[in-house]
Amino acid sequence: MKLIQQADPRQVQTIELGDDSYTDRLYGCFRFDNPRADGFQAERELELVMRSGVRHKITVPQELKIALDAGKAVNNESFYMETIGENLDSMLLLTLRAGWNQVEEDLKRIVDLDPQGNFVAGFRGEGYDIPVSTASVAPVGERNTWIGMILVHPELRRQGIANAMMQHCVQYAIEQGKVINGLDATPMGNTVYGAVGYVDSFRIWRSWFDPSQFNSGSFDPARIGRITTGDLDELIRYDSARWLERGNIIRALFADSAEEAYLARNGNGEIEGYVLARPGRLRYFIGPFVADDETVARSLLTCVCQSLAAREVKEAFIDTPEGKFADPGTHDKSMFDQTDKPSGHKLIDNLAPVRDFTRMYQAVDERRAEALVNEFIAKEKLDPANSRVERFSNAMYGSVANYTETMGFMEYEERSLQQYHWSITGPEKG
């Protein structure tokens, strides 16, 4: 079942507002006259599905125009944030506009992990209620979270919405008593996350490759086999020792990857690696992919790639920590698309890196919390007594208690745990 029932941008090339309330709500972002973006346009043509090559004609009657003040819209009374409820179609539309790889099952899985931890932001006024942004706080086991799906329609950017959503996510995580709160940041999102106390750890590269290049490889079928439901408890214990306990996520991912889920055992029958793969909108996605050494990792990848090639899968994504490349390239934080990309992947000869993520964790000590609050007041031009300042301050100071444990884990992951990870997947990524 498709989440977008009408005016699905993958099925149509024309969007006309004013005739249907569902369409008006889903595409209401085009109603706003945003002085910080392109302003209101009664007619425009653009790609609603990024890199699809299909341009959509969008028509908005003049009487539907909604004016925004020159100041940031997040300070208006019409702005709201609430649980996502029935707005999963808006999250899907936002992923399409961003060119992300999620399919509907990915989004449903993310929300099912914690329905109260998925949010929508929008504007509500006389005669309109329009969602324009989404965000997700996915529980990683009992103690930790992963933040993602922070997306804003381009027509509403530069209004402070992404920052407000991130603050909301952090506050929710802290109120839930979560300790380690991580994310994998796109270059566009990096500065937003830094404003709420996130610090950089290491880079991850999303690359694509042809699985058929492994057709000539071999693996020991006595050591590698399909994961069954009877393996899950043992597999979760294995995985927990090599990252964070995330049994809830592993079980959910396994349910979506059962056709392509494999584990490796040593001569004593002990698990020494596993790999999951599942369909994506653009390409199959391989991950999580955890193995104790390169030999085990190569055997697992050979197994899953031969299976994918037999299905006539021509291209697959893999998200690899930069340490798995002989040359990690040069990182320029000022560039959205890095020119000096990595090379020499340890497992895959023919591979094309396409985009990078930065692993980040919220790590705020008391001095940093004070500085962040002062920066927020200055940037947003708010009175210190404003309720937004109070909420932001509570979230920043509330995270201070987690500082030592977060910093300790971040260092442990970067120096030790990263060696086991051959493809990373946060629960928010498709």
C-alpha cells in the first residue's frame, strides 16, 4: 500500500492546488511566501523526486498564498511540532525530494520503533494546516537513541525549522532518560547538529557497486548460512558486544531482510559476523554488516552479493567507515560534495563513493551548555525569559550528565569498535 494515495510525485507530473484538500495539505509548502527562500510562485517547474529527471509543473492559486514575516517563522504562533500521527506520507514525500533511498517499509519500521518519538512540524492557521518537516528519535535498545529523518521542504528553509526540530528531538531523548544520543549527519545537517552540542567522530561513505563482481568468489557454506529466527538472541548478543545493544532494531531489520540475511560461524560454532540486505528505492542496501576480521567479511559479502546478483540486482549501496579505505581522501567541511573521495576499499575492487556522512554524538559539558544557550539566544534574537530559551536550556543542561559516558563510548567506538563494522546503518537510514 502506498502512503501517498493521490498526487504521488512518482506517478504524476502535474500538481494543482485548490481542488483537493489532501493535495493542498501534502504540497502546502508551495503556498508559502518565504522571504528567506524563493518566495511565492503561482506556477513553477521543478524535480519533486531528486535526480529523477522528471520535472513537475506546480500550480497554486494566488488566493492560497500564505505570507511569512521577515523574522524566523519558528517564532510565529502558527508554528507547531507534534507527534507524526497520520503524516507519514509527508515524511515519504520529503525523502523523495531529498533523493534518499527509503521505501515505505523503512518509514513504517522507523515509526514503529517509537511512535511517540517521531515528529512533524508545520504551520496551522485559519483555513490551513500544513506539515513542512519531519524528525525521528529511534530507540537503540533501552538506554540510547539515534536521531534522523530531519527533513524540511526547501521552500521553508532558512526559517529555523531544522534547528527547532533537532532541539525537540534532543529534548525528547533526554526526557526519556536516554544516555548516548547519536546520528549520522549529511553535510547540510552538520551545522544544525553542532548548534545543539553534537561533535564529530568519524566519516562514513555511501558508495554503490555491482554485486556481480563477486560471482567468481567463494565462501564455505558450512560456515555461512541464512539467519533464522532461532539465531536472533545469539546474534543480538554478538552485535551488542561490537556496538550498542539494539535488539529492537536488529529484530525489525531482520524482518525486512530475511531473504538476504546471513551469519558466519567459526569452527566452534560461534558467530563471527553477519550481514543484512534489503530493498531500497534507488538501490538495494547492504547493512548492518559486522565481522570480526577481513576474511570473514569477504566471505559474507561474497555470499550476499552472489545471492543479489542471482536476483539480477545490478547495483547496491554500502555505507563504509572511512577506515575501510586504503586512502580515505581529504575532507573539506565547507563542501557539500567532496572532490577528493576515498579509494582502495578493502573488500570491493570496483566501487563508486557518492556521498559522505559524519558520525556525531551529543557531548555537552556544563561550560559548553552555557555557551550553547547564549549562542541560541543571540542567534534567535530572543529574550532570555522566552519559553523557547527555557526549553533549549533544559535540554542542554539535561544532557550534561551523559557527557562522560558519551565521550568514553565515542572514543571506544572510533579506536576499537569501528574495526568490526563493514557497513553501517542507523535505524533512520534506508
